[in-house]
Amino acid sequence: MRIVILTGAGISAESGIDTFRGEDGLWSKVNIEDVGTPDAFARDPALVHDFHNQFRRSLENHQPNVAHLALAKLEAEHPGTVLIVTQNVDNLHERAGSQNLIHMHGELYKVRCQACEAVYHWTDDLSVKSSCQRCQAAGQMRPHVTWFYEMPMRMDEIQRALAACDLFLSIGTSGNVYPAAGFIADIRRMGRAHSVELNLEPSEGSSLFAECIHGPAGEVVPVFVDQLLESSMDAISASEKPK
Ligand code: APR
């Protein structure tokens, strides 16, 4: 069985990282158009760097939670493939041990040079004076994240994985931001995979899922993963019984 798991900010909420929407969400404190668009970066790069620098620095204080760990266990123990497609720019999935992972909205611990397109690991603050370690151009460095109005990363790979999967899980995402919010409609249209939403509350696309489990990720994800692993082990032992 091939499993694709879409994750969003809700899976990192119990690690103490703010989600984006909702009452205390990040977008209630800062304006997207000031810090999260290519226009904002063209207009005031220092402000955009400052926002991302603070966000990057804050990540050091957060640890993967039991939901991240459960997904890493699923990947390690499930007899089929498990791909996590995350909208999160934090690194909690990889720190939990997940390896087959696509960061469709990029990573805060990576930067990109707009002059030579090099992408590499970066833990320090970025500034308008930062130079590229590859081509040495100054003032061309940006966070390697997808801003609003930009195309998410590795979409071809994601679409291929969605088309081939047998089970699609969506965890901790409000279903407000496309194209990720449209994955469930793609899954329904293709008509082959079972789909399950695991979220604190019904998302925008909730009614499209075959199954919904509502509750905190730290509670519902480990239980769901254990049940899934148990049922795949049962299926294997049934298929190995002599006929
Ligand atoms: N467990 C499970 N779900 C939770 C929890 C929790 N402990 N806490 C919050 N949630 C749910 C919320 O109910 C909400 O539906 O997680 C979802 C978070 O939604 P958003 O804040 O909109 O985050 P996300 O869906 O990841 O946003 C998508 O929007 O701003 C952009 O680029 C940003 O990647 C982000 C994208």
C-alpha cells in the first residue's frame, strides 16, 4: 500500500509553533502582503528578512512531538511506501526521523541565490548584504520558501505520488491554501485512494474526505498509525498463510 500524507501547521502546533490562521495564528499578527510575497521582498527586503530570521531563530526552541514521531515510525515499519508532503517550513519531520519528505513550501533552513539559483543549508540570519557562498553575488539571497503568488516546489513529483497512492492522509491543515488544498479533490477525481482527514476541527475540504478524525494531532495521529500498522501486518500474515 502506497501512502501519501499531506501535513500542515497543525502537526507542529503541539511542538509550540504557531499555526497561520485562527485567532492567535501568525497571519493575525503580521500582514501577509508585508512579509510573505515576492512584491514585499522587492519593496522592503530588510523587513522580509527580519520576519524570516525571527521565524528561523525560533525553530531552535521546538522539538518534534508524538505526531511527527508516529509518522516517522509509519515510514520505518510500513511494508509499502510512505511519502510526507509538508507545507511546513520547519524541520520537525526530519528531526523526528522521516526521510521520504517533500517540503512543498520550502524550508527555513535553506536559502536560495537569485543570481545563480544555488540552494543550500543556512542557519544564520540573512540580510540584504548577505553574499552567495557559490557565486559570491551580494544582495541576491532569499529564504528558500514559497511565498504567496509563487508556485510550490516539486509539484510534478507530488502529482505523480497522489495519482499512484492507495491512501491519502491530511493532517493539521486548514485547507485554505492551494494547490495543497486541492489535493483531496484530485484524489476524489482519480477515485482509487481511500482518504482520511486528521485535524483539530473540520477543514475547508472536510466533506470530500472518506473519513474524518477530529482531535489534536498528538492524540489522534499515534493511535491512527498504530491501527494502520497493525492492519497492514494482519494483511501480510493472512497472505502468507498456506492455501
Ligand atoms: N492538532 C491538529 N490540528 C491542529 C492542531 C493540533 N494540535 N492545532 C491546530 N490545528 C489545525 C487547525 O484547526 C487548522 O485547521 O491545523 C490547521 C492549521 O491551519 P493553518 O494555520 O491554515 O496552516 P496550514 O493549513 O498549514 O497553512 C497552509 O498557508 O500561510 C500559508 O505557507 C503557509 O504552509 C502554510 C499554508
